[in-house]
Amino acid sequence: MAQTVDISFVPALQNQIINLYQEAAGNIRSTVRVRQITGKTDKWERLGGVELEQVTTRHQLTPHTPMVHSARLAILSDFAGSEKLDKLDEVKMMIDPKSDYTQNLVNAWSRRIARTVIGSLNGNATSVDNVDARSANAFPTSQVIANGGTGFTMAKWRQANRLLDNAGVPRGDRTALLSAFAIEDLMADATITSADYTSLSAIQSGTVDGAMLMGARVVMISDAVPDDSSVVTGASSQQTPAGAILPKSGNIRQCFLYHKTAVGLSIAKDVSAEVDRLPEHLNAWQVLVQGSLGAVRILDAGVVEIDIDESA
């Protein structure tokens, strides 16, 4: 065989793109109250409860039980992302990446919804009064279960349920946002994996993500980003890798148990993916996704933060 035959070797030609692993976070939207709005802010009205007064005599004056109105304000922000494909690039490629670009950007929108909702769970909630004066409401420390140097335990989950139950929060429509470490902790608990307590579906699937446990729908939020540089924040000259969607400081992760009515997601412009030619850029294709949204914690008592030590 000729020793120089390798000069005739050719690279394999491929016609598909494989996306790197990433967190799509598409489940978060369905776990909160959502409404379409027109405006830069959205006022979520609240109404305090009352107690009935005893009637002690015939024909007594009708008791007046005043009700207290209040409101929390969702402040909207705009987001956009795009990618371009030059016509001169197209002729050098066997693949057409426009649909992959679109899906990548739609996944980024889903993550933006998740970041916005999760940020509102224990962030400052803005209240607004009758003259539109705003004030900040910090997340109550009474709604936080300390990490205690342990991971996610059934005892913490029971405590979180007790806090919601004691506040009169309905049992239905509860969601538990957990990290992969929390899921790992649960999978080591016999009350989750033993047929004596539950079905064997957790063992069969290897997870409880998507399952109903302790009265809540479990949603696992991963830290997955495509790599250390491709998911970035900030201006192009100061881009940094995006942080975890489910907050983490050192080894301490914030997980959450909350009711659907406790959080409001306001969307002024829902995701819209547009693919157009750009005459000013040599008629290149541009894939563009943009939207406008905001979220606010409406009812403090409907949210519990469960801190866990992921190094335990």
C-alpha cells in the first residue's frame, strides 16, 4: 500500500447538530399563577380574611366586618437573544442550524421564566398602596427551614408541610423545587424507595422528579449549562457563566415548597421565535427570541424555603 495514501483521507460529513446538556426548566410556568398583561408593572390584588361576629339580640345593628385590601407588584423586565447565520456560511455547511438555534433560544426563555419565578419566591416582594407608593417586603425568616448541617430529609419536608398546613394553605397544587442533591438524598430514604411505604416507581425510574410526594409535585432543577462559557450573562465584553437557577451559596442550597396561588407570573410578551433575513448584514439569517415578564410573591405564607447542605 502506498505510504502516502493518507493524503486521500477525507473527513466524515455530518448533517446533524447535537446540543450540549442544559436545563430546559419548562415545568416551572405551570406551578404558579400566570396571566397576560399590557404594561410595565402588574398589580396582584390581595384580600385579608375576617371573622363573623356573634348576633346576641333580635334586630341588632348589622355588624360591619371590614376587609383589608392590599396588593403586590410584579415589575416586568425585557429579555432577548439572537444568533445569525451568514449566507456565505450556509454554502460551507451540510447542516441547517436555524431550528437548533431556535430551540436553544426557547430553552433560554424557559430558564429565564424559572429564574424569574424562583427569584421571587424568597426575594423582596414589592407592595403598593392606594397612591402607588411602593415598599419592600422581605421574605419572613419564619418561613425558612435552616440547613442544620444536613441534606434534604423527610423531617424537613414534614416541617415545611406543617408550616403551610398551619397557615391554611390548601393541600392541592403544591410544588417542591429540589436540586439533584436533594433527589439523591430522597432516593436513600427507605420511605421513598420501599414498597412498604410507596410504589416501586422511584426505584424503577431512579428519581422522584415529576412524582407526587407528600402532597406536592416534585420538580427537579439541575445546574446544567452547556459548558462554562456558552451560557453567559452581561455585556459581550463582560460575559460570565450563568449561575445556578436554584440558588446556592457555598454548599448551602435553597429548595422550596410552595402553593400555586402564592406566586404570580405576569407576561407582557410571551416567547416568540422569529427567523428573518437581515439585508444590512449581507442578507444573513437571524433567529430572534424575545419576551417581557415579571413575577412576585403574592402570599408569604404560601412559600417555604428549605435549606440543605449539599456537602453532608
